Amino acid sequence: MKERLVLVQNRIWNILDSGSGRPIVFLHNGGGNLWNWAYQIEYFLPKYRIIVPDLLGFGRSERTEKPLSLDFYVENLMELLELLDCTKPILVGNCIGSSIALQLALNNSKRVRALALFNVCGGFQMLNPYLQFLSFFASSPHLSKFFNNFNNFSIFQKLEAQIIYAKGEPEPHSKQKEFFQEQNINSSLKSSLYPLLMGLKSFNRFSETQFKPNCFPPVLLAWGEENHVLNKKWANSIANWLKPDIFSLIKKTGHLPMSEDPKKVNNILENFFADLA
């Protein structure tokens, strides 16, 4: 499983593209990287073509000072898939990754075979009050430079176990460990949280009812039942208009169920993929 660099609209994306068969594209959450899906990559690789990018601003992909908006990501992802000759993939996302996948399908449902959406991000309004305060603080033009220098090493690391996970941080996958070790040595791999926060308002559309086109692809909507970042009440709000084929609240997990309970997530995805076949 080798990563490689791809140029999309003059921006460098780091991707993993391996295996054969029907393509599945995994999209990680803000602040994460492609190895957030390490357990799923290993599990599904023998049967599928697995494509997993580091979203721009994260992992080993290019950093930018411009706002990382939802439409910006969708446009770039569309071109990336075309460059990779990836036709009608199953899109699997978490948080902003789910929002990107969902918006791409809303724009052109014929380009997507199916959607598996975990913890869809609806922007500022969905965040819990404490994270709303931090987001406002971090997006201030006067404080942004200070925040961007320290966000990965102080505030967010201390918050991670308490807010991101339901029962404390699980043991990371070996691939994730490797990246964290490299990140500690190479500061250029620090996540671009400030540009994402600058574009966060663009994700607000999913805090409101959207129009679901006819002939929409099959949808799995899942949520960590103890998600302290995006409360599960928002899962019901999205389910009301999206009308998913499968709706699952994953017990004893928070914002990263794919690493908190990988066996459960793999089972949910495997059953969903089997129904598609």
C-alpha cells in the first residue's frame, strides 16, 4: 500500500490507490488524514479498489492559506476522481468527508454508486458550544496566526480524548502511529485547521433541510451515539430529509467510530456493500 502524489488544479494531493474491483473512496474528517481509515483499508482491500486521499490541508497533501470550503473540496475531488479514472465509486466519509461526499452526490447523483456517511458535518451550528467558542476564537484575523502555530500541540491535543472519543482515545493503528511520529518531527505536516475554520460556514447548509433529487444513490447514514463534536440529534435532522436506506447509531463511539470500534464499522459497511451487489 504505497502513497503517491497527484496534481489536481495545480495543488498536490497525497493519495492511496490500491486493489482492484469496484472503487471505494474513503474521505477523512477535518484534522485527520487518510490513515484514519486504516482498519477499513485493510479489511476491504482484498475485494475492492480502495482510493483514500489526504484532503487538502491535511496529511501529506498540500497546505493552503485560502479558506477550505465545501465547494472547493467537491470541485477538486471531482477532478481527482477523473484523473484516476474512477467511475461511479462508493463514497465513504466521516465529518467533513461525509459532507464532501454528500454534496458531490447532490450536485450529480449519476456520478456516485452509493454513499456511506458517518457524522455529517453541518458547519458551525452543529458544533457543541465549547467548540463553537474555539472556532470563533481561531477564525479571528487577529488571533489566527497564534492559533495556527499552536493548535495541534496544546488545545486540540488536550481536547481530543475528552471530546472526540466516547471512551478515551483508542490504541492507534500502526500506520497512524507512523504518521504521528513523522508529524512530530516535521512541522509542515501540521493540519491546516485555520483555513478549514475560515471555510466552515460553507458547511452550514447541512444544518438545514436540503433538496434530495429523484433517483438518488443508496445511502447509509451512521452516527456515533456518544458524539460530543456533532450531537446525535443532528443525525435525526439529516435523516428526516435524506431518508437513508440504512440509519445506524453506533453505540459506545464518538466522532471517530471507524477507529473506536472498527469491527462494528466494518460489519455495517460490509452489509451495506453486499446489499448493493
